[in-house]
Amino acid sequence: MTDLDALDRDDPLAAFPERFDLPSGVVYLDGNSLGPLPRATRPAVDALLAGAWGRDLIASWEGNGWMAAPLRVGEAIGRLIGAETGSVIAGDSTSINLFKALAAALALRPGRTEIAVVADDFPTDHYIAGGIAGLLGRGHRLRAGAPGPETAVVLAGHVDFRTGRMRPMVALTAEAHAVGALAVWDLSHSTGAVPLALAAAGADFAVGCGYKFLNGGPGAPGYLYVAPRHQGVVPALAGWMGHAAPFAFASGYAPAQGIARFGVGTPPILGLAALEVGVGLALAADMAALREKSLRMSTIFMEGAAALGGFGCLTPADPDARGSQVCLTHPEAAAIMGRLAALGVVGDFRPPDILRFGITPLTLRYRDIGRALACLAQARGE
Ligand SMILES: *Cc1c(COP(=O)(O)O)cnc(C)c1O
């Protein structure tokens, strides 16, 4: 058995778990679904309540940087995902940002009617894509599988939420471009978990979540990436916060320059303040060290589960095809997850038979993985 204490001693990211407020006795393997509370979040939000909202009131829009928050936080997220400067805006849910990205991509490919989706991707992605196809109503439809000559846009989750498989962004983006289509990536299970290089990959659009690996809190704002070459498109959700001069209250719509035009309504300032703390923590960690720790932890967990016997594993053994979670299968998955929770190990059950464990290197110690394996052995029963 690997010496987990030694790995913890040598871990270059060892200081990070202490920066999170986790209940004692809990091994939290659900940070890919709702990241835990960073200790710095409470004072940051308290300061905003007391000093900005509580004292400066409406003057805070300019004086305390509220107007600038979506682009400021977007810029920080952009550094995590390898985006060009000025190509990410934070705000709105992932679902809403998907609508914005798909609508923009479809507008850039008039005459093409297909949205190519990956079977089994996160449901909201397919629901939103289907909703847009119905709204356009000009023969637009979803297509499963590889793109073809009628495909306007390829929509794919980068790390599969059910299996933890990471899709090859460079190759799939090139495949979309080869048939004249655009690529929209959903980074919900990638940002803050795996190295990303959107600009280098040639990605056209991307969206993602703030409350998973970015630890921005429940319902944290998501984000939208638009490659600079596509930022001239007129947004379908043409809101006043994407207007060139919102406070001119003009009757006609004139989009702001650049990524700012993808703002829609009044930004969620409290949510952005919490998200900014989580993003800052992720930026403070060395991404190469984070990836190494993630893979080492998931390998230990997968090998440990295999040694127990009785579990299937959906997560690829090949580290290059693995995100930052481990998904086991077992006919009694739901009952086992319940017993794990009673032992203080939190993961989640995904029907019909999946036990999903998020591997969050910023918030976990190697010995947590050891404890989770010991509890898994116990929870599995005889
Ligand atoms: C979590 C997740 C979402 C969630 O979307 P919301 O609009 O924030 O509810 C979307 N897509 C993927 C791939 C996810 O994993």
C-alpha cells in the first residue's frame, strides 16, 4: 500500500486543504458537484455587505468595482482556462451561458441547421440545445455523433460528468472546423480541475460552472468564453448590461465592444464576490502540481477499489483521458453510497448504478483517499 502520509508530507499543495472550512470527520468527495467553503469567502462577503452594500450603497457600482466585476472575475477565470485576454465574462448560470454560446454560434453559421451533441452529455446541455433548435424552427435539429456538412456547431462536455472521461479538445475542435462547424465546450467538470488551453486548442466558445471545482458557492455565477474572432456577433440575449452605454437608457440596442456585450442583466455582485475568492485559490495553485496530485489520487482510489473487488470502473485507466473524478459501478450503488455517507464519506449516486467521487486536489489530503477506501470496504459489506 502506498505511504499516504509520506505523500501528504511531500505534497506541494499541502497548504490548500486548510484554506477550506470542512466539518471535521468528513471526507468530502463531492467537490465536483458543490465545492466546499473557502475560509476567505466569509470575510470577503462580510466586507462587501458592511463596506459596500451596507455603507456606500448605489455608489458601489462605480466606487467599489461592481460594474467591473463580471469582466474582472471573467479575466481571472480566463487565466485558468488558457483564454485570450478579454474573452471571458462571469455571470448567469451555465445553462443560460450555453444558450448565449449556441445562439451566437448558430448566427455565425447561417444556413446550417444541425447542433451536434454527444450522447449522454449533461442533460441541461441537450435541453438548451433542443430549446434553441425549436425556437429557430427552420429545420434546426440535434444530431448525435460526428459533425457533417449541415452541422453548424458541435457541443461537447469536456469531462464527462458520469464517467470522468476527458475528451480530446484539440482533436474534436479540429474535427468540427474541418467540416466548417464551430465548437462549444462545456468546461463545468474541467475548470480548476485539469489544465486547459482554450486559445491554443482553437475553441470557439465555452461555458462552465462556478460552484464545482471553482468553489464559488451554491448557485455561483457561471462564465462564458467567446474567442476574440467571434466577438462581433450580435448577442441573442441582448440585455441592457451588454449595451455600449447602459446608463444612456437609449431606446435602440447598440452592443458594447468585445466580451462585455455578452452581459445580459444586472450582475450578481454577492455571488461574484464569493466566486472571486474561489477562483483566486485555484489561480494560486500550480496547475501542473494540481494535475499530478489529481491523477495520483484517482489512481490510488481506482486501484484500491479494484483490489476490493465487486466494483466496475467507468473512469479511464489512461490518465490522459481522465478528468478529476472516479466513477465506480456496483449493483447496490445507492445503498453503498448511503452507508458511506453514514461513515462520513460524501460522494454521490448517479442512477442506475454509479458511485461518483470527485477528486479535488485543493481540498483533499492523500490520507482522505485512504480513509475513503477503508470506508468503501466497510460500506460494501460482505
Ligand atoms: C453542473 C453542470 C451544469 C449545470 O448547469 P447550471 O446551469 O449551473 O445548473 C451544466 N453542464 C454541465 C456539464 C455540468 O456538469
